[in-house]
Amino acid sequence: MTVYKPRLGDTVEDASTKKIGKVMGFEGPYVQLRPVGGGLEWDAQPGNLQLVAVAVALSSAVAAANARSRGEQL
């Protein structure tokens, strides 16, 4: 089995939080992720990340945009 190595700009799912985010950077042993729809970054363990399909990433972005249009806090 090949181990996934995150790259800047990848859209990934963090298995520990079940959130989808974009890889924004690397700090020490952590990968910094930002929610697809924007918001605060969080640190994730690289071993907890898996690349998501384009359709999943788009669905997440559309859901975030819809929530913003309804005035919901993200």
C-alpha cells in the first residue's frame, strides 16, 4: 500500500475530525488545513489524511457557499 503524502493545494479529508480541507502548509510534524469554504485553519496528522475526489471537494465547497448565503456561521 502506498502512503499518501499531502501536497500544497490538495483537498483532503481529516479522518480524526471528519472535515474536508485544503492543504495550506506544513508546520513541524503537522499539516495545516483550511476548510474548503474558508475559515480557521487546523493542524492535522499527515497519517490521518486522505485525498478526496474532485466531486467530494466540489460538493463541500457548494455546501459551504450555500450556508454562507443563508447567513450561517461556518
